Amino acid sequence: MNLIELNNVSKRLSQSFGLDGISMTIKQGEFVILKGKNGSGKSTLLNMIFGLDRPDSGEVKLDGRSPQDPKSKNRVGAVLQTVTPPKDIKVKEFVELWRSYYPKPLSTEEILHAVDLKGKHDYFFDKLSGGEKQRLYFALAIADLPKLLIVDEPTKELDAEGKQDFWEQITRCREQGITILMVTNESSDREKIEALTTRCITLEWNKEDGKSKIVADEIVGNITSSANQEEYSTDEPQNFIPMLLRQTWAESLKLFRNPIYLLGILLLPCMVVFLTPDENKVNIQLLFFAGISLLTFAIERIGSTVANERSEGWLKLLRISPLPPTVYLAAKILISLAILIVNLLLILYLGAWRIGVQADGRWVTIFSSLILGVIPFIILGLALGYLFKPKSVNVITGLSIPFALFTCGLPLPAPKSVQDLIPFSPFYHYGQLVLWSAGMEYDNYLLLHMFWLVWAGCIFGFLAVWAYQRDEVVQR
Amino acid sequence: MESQPEKSTSPSQAGKNTSLFDFEKPIVKVMGVGFLFILLITVFFTITRGSDFCVFTIGSCTDISHRVNEPMAVVGVVAGVTAAVALTFIELPAAMAVGVGVLVWWLVNSLVN
């Protein structure tokens, strides 16, 4: 059975570099070494095998499926470079999270025992040594006792002890009949490689035409039996609910381990006490304050966390797991909504209690309009997180505040033609929806405002999906 | 080495998978139709501006009523917003920057009134 199939795959990354007409298959039971000098395209090839990058032409199959299908990774483990688990989660919690992505995982104890990390349950990733980090990556790779293990330059950063550990793990995997594709150029590992390898593929970049091709494919050993591997179908539908619950739990852990941010969530609403207790102004001031507070958290919270996780390599790690991106995004949106609900409840409660705002029984309508109307902006934050770096997301959030205030009623010197464009701003429609909910004067086009916000949510959603699919997301 | 290409792909497919303007993708079709719709409404608002022909009225016939119209109140808001935006440029998280902006707005408001 072919676990990896590449048919005439080409990918051009620049004028002077591209993969050209790569065809290869890797069968069950093989231990294949992929060699080549730096810049020969080994990592690009791995990215395409994992579906992190798409070929310009040709076809890639992983375990008989398109690598973009999360199910193709149900029985594939990987140890890659430039990936990092989230820093606010402990080793055991992280392994439990990772297990939830697979249909039939090993137990947490089995996984940690297999890589000798039993005493490190409560360590954060940053506190692990280089060898322990490598072992943790290995733990993730074997979480589902994979059929295929893909390893990218695994011993590059390891000391002698780490290398010893690593080769023990690899030998154990071979004894279990796991097929291995390893990218390596380490000459110090030659003896170990020669003892285990069944095949050696060499990639070479030609300076003259800028194309990288397979120049050698040698059989150097016998394929081992994989009879002791448990077989199960990867066609079974994925169970999203446990994945979503575990992912949401991990997101909440990250939130509660960031006390400064948590304090900010509680302190910002408390500033409502600075509003003037003036009967004529206080309602509109409270609505402005609530709207700005919600918009800030909606755009900044989700945008910054996605941008940070993308730049740290956590998203790349997720993409090589069977976790569908929708589950990851749904967990982020759920946590953001929870933050916004707490924030808004505090503002409305303090507004009613401390400065005596009267809403004449309209509190539920105000609350619902403010929360439902902010959903398109949460999606905007998501799109920004995939498009920009963390610092830029923060600045864009900052700049969106005067824009929102201007389109919702702050008079700034602007020509009539600019003022005519205000109705195209989703902030304007959000503002009008909120005014309606509070029973205040608005322009009487409620349905149009609702329609516009739904439309804005769709556009931001499509933008987020496109940004997610962009190749550069994983290459930065 | 494996045998040479079993399936060939036409050169026109090169780059298709990553292009934003691949009109065969449903997502791009929907976005295209949406943008045309927005363009149509923009033209409508522009050509009916200032006339009595009002269907939607917003932005064309009706003057959008600004609710903050006391100059002194505007000074406070502008100061607060400027402080918030400036702080995001020096990498303070936006939520904290808005908090500081609210404080500045309150201080300026207290001083001018």
C-alpha cells in the first residue's frame, strides 16, 4: 500500500528556485531517507506532502487522500522544524489536547511513558531542555500509533544524549512496523541510518535552470513487515464535539494563565464610572463606551492570538494534525464571545447601578444587539490575525477606533463626499442597530442595518478563509 | 526512481490553486457578486445624492445626524482617541490603550467643563 504518492509535482517558489516533475511513492514498511543540500527543496516537498503548501501542477496523496483532507493525517505522525506548542499549556495538558484530535489515540500515560517524559507532566514547554522538547514532539507524533512517521532534520539541534534518545525512539518505531520518511543531512548519524534505511532519495538543485529534481533513488535494504500494526479505517466521520470541548478548554487555560489580560477585561468595563451622570447624555455615552469596548476586544483579542500562534509555529503544528480548522476557529470564537459577554454584563450592570442608566425594560434587546452585532468584527479580527503580524493587528485595532467613532457620530471636519460614504462602514450599521435597541433616535432602516452586518460578516469570513488558505501563512 | 509522469496537468493550472481570482471557486464567485452589488449601491447613492428620490435615503438624502455636537465634548473625545491610537503604535495592547484613552477623555472633559 502506498502511504505517500507524488505524481509529477511541480512548484515554483521564485525565479531561481522550484521543484520540477517530482514523482515518488513510499510504501508501507519502508524507511526512506530524503537527502539533499540546503536549499534543494526538501522542506518544500514535505510541506506539500502535509498539505501546508499546494503544488502548481501534479498530484499529492497522503494515505490515499488529498493532504488537505484532515482525515489523511489520522494515522500520520510528524516531527518538524520551526513548530512550537502554545507556551501557556503544561506538558500533560498539551498531550491530552493533542490526543483529542485523533480517533483512537494512546492514553496520555502511555504516550509520556513511551518518550520518557513521565516526571515532566506539570512543566511548561519553555522549561524543557532541548532533548526533552524533541521527545515531546516525538510524543505528539506517536499519539495515535501512526502508520507513517515523517521526520524533518530531527537531530540538527540535539546534543549527544538527545541524539541517542532520538535513535532509540526511531528503532522502537521500526520494531513496531511504522513506515518512516526522514529528511536529514547529518553525517554523524550515518551508522544509525545505514542500519535502518531501506531506501535513499536524493534531491538536487540545478543552478542553471533553477529547478530541483530527484537525481537518485536507491534501494539499500529490505522492507520490514508491518503486521503488528493495528488496522482501522480512516473513513469514519470525525467526532467534532470532544475536539471542540478540549480545544475550548485549552483556550480557557491560556486565558486564565494571563492575569494581566484578565485584569484588563475586568478593569476596562469599570471605567464606566467616569461617565457623567447627566440624564440627557448618559445613555448615549454608555452605548458608545460599550460599543468601543466590545469592538476593541473583538478585533484585538482574536486577531492578536491568531497572529501570535501563527508566528510562533503553533498553527503549523495544528495543520499537520487531523484537527479541522473549523474546530480551532470555533473554539477561539466561543472564548472571545465569553469575554465579550462578561465585559458587556459588567458595563451594563455598572451603568445601571453606579450612574443610574434607565433602559425601561430594554436591557435584553440592548445586550443581544451589542453582542450579535459585534460577531462580524470578531470574524474581522480572525482575518486580520491570518493576514498580519501581531504588532500590525494591534495598530489596526487602534486605528479602527477613531474610524468607528467617526462613522457612528463623532463630527470631524470631512467633505460631504466622505460623509456620504459613511453608510458603507459596518461600524455605522452596528451603531444604528444599538441605537434602535436602546429605543433612541435612529434612521429607521433596521432591516438594512441587519442585512449589512450579515453581509459584512460574510465578507470578513471569506477573507479569513482565503487568508487561512494562503500559502504564505505557514511560510513566514 | 519512480516512472515518469502518469498524470499530466495543463500549464494553465499552474498557480490556479493559490490565486485569489480563480472564478471557478464558489467562494470567489460569491465575493465577486457581492462586490458588484456593493458597487451598484455605491453608484445609486452617488447619483441620487441631494435629490428627492429616496429609496434607502441613508447617506444620500438624509443628513446623518451627529450626536456629539458640543465642541468642548469633541475636544475630550479627540484627545482620548489620539492617546489610544498613539499607544497602540508603541505596542501597548489595544485594550489597554483604549483604557488609557478613556482616562484621557475623562481628564480633558473634567478640565474643560
